[in-house]
Amino acid sequence: MVKPIDIPSNIEPMEARSATDLPVGPEWRYEPKWDGFRCIARIEANSVELYSKSGKRLDRYFPEVAASLAATRAADCILDGELVVEVAGTLSFSALQARLHPAESRIRRLSAETPARYILFDCLKNKVSLVDEAFAIRRTALESLIAEWERDDIRLSPQTSRIADARKWLSQSGGDTDGVVAKRLDLTYLPGERAMVKVKRRRTADCVVGGFRYASGDDIVGSLLLGLYDSAGRLNHVGYTSSLSVNDRRALTPQLEALIEAPGFTGNAPGGPSRWSNDRSADWRPLKPELVAEVLFDHVTGDRFRHGTKFLRWRPDKAPRQCRMDQLAS
């Protein structure tokens, strides 16, 4: 039976743990993993509030999405989904990032030029709380809402019970999607927990930039030192990335220098005894833990990336504290 409990406005989204293969069985349902900003929407009778993964308000940056949800005339709903922006027929993460801008005039212009859509995949509340209900019940509630709204800019994420379909989605990912998410039908909504399963064609992790090294013989950034938080709240050095262009390094250097502040890493730090140690291990600058970078990696050994990683993009939508060691679990 549903429970009439209050749900915090900045409730943390339920997340997924990385896996190398999709789980198989009648208890699993599969959905595409969209390449956008995770977003919790709270719809009241006279207001709409959008929240990022980190709990920051997003409705200021995506006024067109807030207006679309308000136009549904829904009341007392909390939804979970992904904000996406389409450019030239494909989803563009860079266009999505451009929306996080301080200038109101720019936000209004971009909301008209590159309007965002909201792709929904869960329902936490529809007049009464559904967080303690099974995913099967929450999905049915969401489907009923979407059917009533009939809006092109608010869509229901596809779902399948067929592993063959899920594997096809996975093989085709890399454009609008970057993998597949698997959910158990009996799974309740567990805020902040990695209770679902995600499989990507490539392994990625969101890491805190806890420090940097200058390029050899130069005054520009050479590599970013990456960190993840453990269960005790310590930021541990897990590797590095140096796959940045010279122009990007020059532009990034003053930004990083403005963030220099000890200690940088509060757990395992660069320069400790490890296979990564060398004569330059101690020659690094600690940073305030404010920047989050998504990197591509191959193997993990001893809770560290075995090799250097490839920088993919900045993640301004994610809070540093959400970058945890469990991303490295296979």
C-alpha cells in the first residue's frame, strides 16, 4: 500500500553500478541510458522545481521544461528522468552544458534555439509517495501520467523485457545513448544508492580533480590528478588524465591555479608507494575538490586505474561528493 510520506525536494536520485554484462532473467527490465543531465522534477499545483543530481535547482536554466510540466496541470508529482538537447537530429551534451549559464538573456535565447526535452523513466510520487513501491508499480503510474499529457517534449523512456532488444540497444549506443540500464521489477526507489545496473560499451567514471601537474619544462597544465571518495569520506588518488589539447591546457591553467589549496587528496595521495611513483611524483599542486571530470578507462588494479585515462568532458551537473570508489567495481 502506498505511503503518504513527505519526500525531500532535493532527494538524491537512485543510481546504477557499472557492470560488464547485462543481468538476465524475467525479473529484469531494460532501458536506454540517455546522454543528458539527470533531473528530478517536483510538480505542485502552482510551481515546478527541477533538481540536478547534486540537488541544485535547474528550472532557471531550463525554463521551457518547467513551463511544459506546468502546462500538464499535474499536481503533487515527483518524477525522475533525463534532460536532453537535440541538435541536427542527435543529442548534444555540449549544447546541454551551454545551458548552465549565469546570463538570463542567454538562457532565454538558448531555450528557444535549442529547447530541452525531458525523458522520464521513474515516478516517485503521484499524490502519494511511491518510493517504497516496486518499480513495476512506479512504471505503471508513470505510463498513466504520460498517456494523459500527450506532449512531444516530455517523453517516456522505452523499456523492454527482451534481453535481445537490450543487447541491440547496447551495440547501437554511443550517440544519443551511452549504454543500457537494467532494473529489477521488485526494486523500491533507493535514493543515492547504486541499486540498478548499467552497462556501457566503454567504461567511464566521474572523478574529482584533486590536483594537477605542470607539463615538463612548461608553465601549463600537463595532467589532471583524479580522485574518488571512499566510504569514510576520504578523497583518494586513483589515477590521472593527460589527454587534453595544448589549447585546452593553456585555457585551463589559470582556472586550476585559482583553485590551488591543500590538501587536495585526504586519503591516498600522489607520491605514495605505488607503481605510479617516479621522480616527479611529489611535484604536483593540490586543488579544492570542486571540478568533476568524466574519463574513459580500461582496467582497474588495486583501486586505481591501471593506465592513464582519456578525458571525455566536464560534469558541472554532478557534485564532487557523488564521485565514489564504487564506480570502479566491475
